[in-house]
Amino acid sequence: MAMNSLEPISSILFLLALVTAKTALASDPDILSDFIAPTNTSVDGKFFTFTGMRRVLTKFPQNFTLTKATMNEFPALNGQSVSYAVLQYPADGLNPPHTHPRAAELLFLVYGSLEVGFVDTKYVLYTQSLRVGDMFIFPKGIDDGILAKAFKTDLYTIQKIKSGFGKP
């Protein structure tokens, strides 16, 4: 995803909804209770509250910044099949090609503009120009093999390209 460089943009911020994963290709089992609390944990309203996103609303970074709420940062998410992340990009930032083998990604743009897109399993490219307040869904199940075919290359090349970008 590349930002539209025609607008003066100091930074963009968008939110993602992701499934919490123990392994990249596993599926989350249904839990048999309302929630799962770690052993010896006091469960009250604080257990279900995560305040780690407060800092993302106070400044826009000069570099890419990731703030996430996964089961590691927010134990109340255990068994809930959801996680959350805020990605902040500097002007003209780029989110490298990546896949979603376990979960859909829901993007909500809160600042700037953004060019987004994905290739489905039939190798059809879908793109859109987003503005503040727009949402875009990236379906789950699109793997590296699809990227390789869509970009007319091999799996090794896709993995090498992705490794050069680091983790977004």
C-alpha cells in the first residue's frame, strides 16, 4: 500500500483488525468459556481494558511506528480470535506486499490518503484510493503463492522481497 504523494501529508495512521495467531497457518479453537484469564490473575474491569493505544493519538512519527494489542500485550484477547494494531506511516510511506493466511484485515484510515489493493485467489487485482474515514477489507487466505503468481515470479522471490522490508 503506497500513500498518494500528491497531497501534503505529514503522516498517516490506520487501524487494523487481525486474528491473534500462535502459528501462521493455525486456526483459533472456539473457547468453552466467556474468556480465558491467565492463572493467578485477578479478573475485574481492568483485565478487559487496554490503554496502550493512548500514545498513538498524541503525535505522528517521522518513521514507521507499530502499536499493537495482541494476546501478548492484552491477555484478555486470549481465545477471542481478534487482535488490533495501529500503523503510522510518514508521508509517502509504503506497506510491503504481505499475506493474510489466517484472518481478514480491516483498515480504517484516520489521516491522509492511501492507495490500497489486493490480489484474490483467481489473480484478480482490486485497488482503491482511500480518504479519511474510509474502510477497506483485505480478505483472509491470500498466501505467498498467490503473490508469486500475481507478480509473475516464484515463491522464493516473494519471500526474499518480503524479508527485505522487515515486519510492518
